[in-house]
Amino acid sequence: MSKFPGSKGRALIERDASVVSTSYPRAHPFVMDHGKGCEIWDVDGNRFLDFAAGIAVASTGHAHPRVVKAIQAQAEKFLHISSDFYHEEWIKLSEKLNAIAPFEEEARVFMTNSGTESVEAAIKLARYHTGRSGFIGFLGGFHGRTMGSLAFTASKPKYKRGFGPLMDGVVHVPFPDPYRPLLVQAEGEDYGETVVRYIEEQIMQKVMPAEEIAGILVEPIQGEGGYVVPPAGFFPALRKICDKYGILLIADEVQAGMGRTGKWWSIENFGVEPDIITSAKGLASGVPLGAMIARKSVMTWPPGTHGNTYGGNPLACAAANATIDLIQEGFMANAAEVGTYTLDALAEIAARHPSIGDVRGIGLMIGIDFVKDKATHEKNGALRDRVSNLAFERGLITLGCGDSVIRVSPPLNITKAEIDEGLKIFEEAVTEAEKE
């Protein structure tokens, strides 16, 4: 492999620096040329294995031929008509999302262009349907960067610095992180139940009355916050207090949904039904598309109360229809099988390295947490960054999350052989970083 970036890559990065917004963070000096499945090539001809999938977006791999064909076929018909009219791809996709929605009740679907727009739609619907204005969010959560969703985002202070005042009415509580708990558990209590008890006894009694809370917005598995999987008792207890006080349970499935955990939606791993879910990222294999999916009894707003120009875009819907078919036909099962294989392999790697404190996840949503001390769980973000950079130099694309975690979120069709190749590079990077 040539030195990164090569001459073509350097030239393009220089051009980028003069015209593209300085707000974009860049993980590595990688300038993409093309991709196929879980492999990607830069403009200088260097091959990389992709363990990031464009932040869990390329669910069916890069340039899957069935997705490409669906986009091409739709492009030959028409590119846009607006949400003032109808078209079959939009209706077909809504029917498919209704069929896989994580609740028994029939669903209605509002199409968007991104995850943050899906969250904004959920916020508005929750307020409209309940007639209440308050919300509960979670520390470490990421829900987007537009002004409503940003009020919930609590993973990094830079996302909010200089942008206040934000939407009011949001109270944050600790997410139930079993590796680094913030609250004191009662004897015999699941830590997830501890957090819910805190909501009911402290937040509802001292900060925000339950009768003013429209919804609780939560990622079933935190993404940007560190790929944190909550304890088993969390969601049953959360569902219980939502039912008790008439609060909507809103599951942000933007990163964890669409088969990534081996189920359509990550909340299905915890045995409860939400009232609203938000989706995007892997929904259309990389074509910008999102959806807010709600119980039919909850989506009670009349025509004109909410809308958008590009909602139900025909190209995006065609891509999403092909994506759902591929996930259903085998990629979701592959995520479960290869995810278990990867977790087992990473557990063996972690046992050989003092810097890896925790390996966690479900399916192909896996976090590797780097620490200074396995006993204290003290975070080691600097080492995490070094491992990611060393892996890049060896041909493996990874992304960090949280303060000290590398995420493993490859395309859902990744093979065990590709996992083996990637983990070999990963362990070489860890070994070198620990020696430095």
C-alpha cells in the first residue's frame, strides 16, 4: 500500500479544505474511489476493509447490485414528484415498514431525509398527540444536530457549544451503563431498574411532573455514546412507567435498527414494544432516507400539521425497498451469526491485551472499550485513537465512539473470513499501540 494519502488523495483533500465547511470532523485521510461489499478503495488504488460502513449506513455493503439496479430503474422513470402527490415505491416502503414495525398495532409512517429529521418528527408528534411538552433524554445519547434533536443529544459538549438556547423541556438522566454505573443500586436490583427508579422518584418528584412528560426518547443501544448495551431489566421497567403515566416510549433506532443486531429493531432484543421509532442510516443502503414510524393510534395529526418536500423520495424509496428485501432474505441472520462469531473472537483478543477493558454488543453493533486500568475502568481515549490510526495504516477502516471505544459496525453481509482479516489487523494495531 502507498503512503496515505497518496498524491491524488492529497490533492483532493487540499481542494476540500478550501471550500467544504470546517464543521465536519474527519476520522482518517481516506478519499474514496469505489467500493464492493465490505471492501473499499481510495483514489490512489489502496484497498481497505470497512468496519464502519459509513457510520452503520451501508447495510447491504457498498454498491450492492440489487440496490444499484433498483435506483437505476427508478431514475429512468422519474426523480421527484414531492409529497403533495403519490407514487408506488413510497407506498410499498410504508407497507414494508408497517409489516416489520416492533409493535402489534398497525403503524403509520412519516418519511424523512435523515435521522435527525426523523427525531424532529417524533418530537412534534409526541407533543401533538399527548398535549404535553416535556421529555426525558439520556446522558450519552445522540439524536442529531438540528435544534430539537440537539436538545436531547448529550454525548459531547461541542455539539451544543455556541448554539444555545436550545429547545426547552428536556431533562437528562443517566443511561444504564453496567460497565460504568453512575447511580447506586438497591440490593437485588437490576441497574436498569435503578435508573428507572431514579426517573420516577427523583425526576418526576422534583424536576418535571409526570403529567407534563410527552415522551421518553432513548437509543435501545447507545451509539455515539459508546455502543452501550443496557441491562435486561431496563426496558421492561421503562415501559411500565410510561404506561403508568401515559408517556410515549420513543426508540431511536437510527443506528441500531434495520437488522444490525440480528433483529429488525434493537429494542426487540429487550422484550418491549415502543410507541414510536425513528429510522435512517441503514434504511436505504446509503441513499439519504429516514422514517418516523408510530402506532396508528398515536399518529393522530391532520393533514398539513407536518410535512416536507423530499419525503418519500422515489430514488430513496426504491433503494430502501431493495435493502429491506436483502436484509430479510439473509443479511439479518448473517448479522446475528457473524456478530456472535466476532464477539467471541474479540473476547479472546481482549484477554490478551491489558488495554481492552470491555467488549460488548449485539449482532454487528459491537464496542471495544479501551482503558488505562482494567480494575478501575478508567478510559483511555488516546490509546483508542492510536489504535484506530494504526489500523487505518494497515488497511482497516474503523471509527471511534464515546470517549474510549472503537465501534465494529460493518455491512451486514460481511463474512467470517473478512472479520478474521480485519481482527488480525486490529490486534496488530493494539499490540503496537500498547508498546509505544
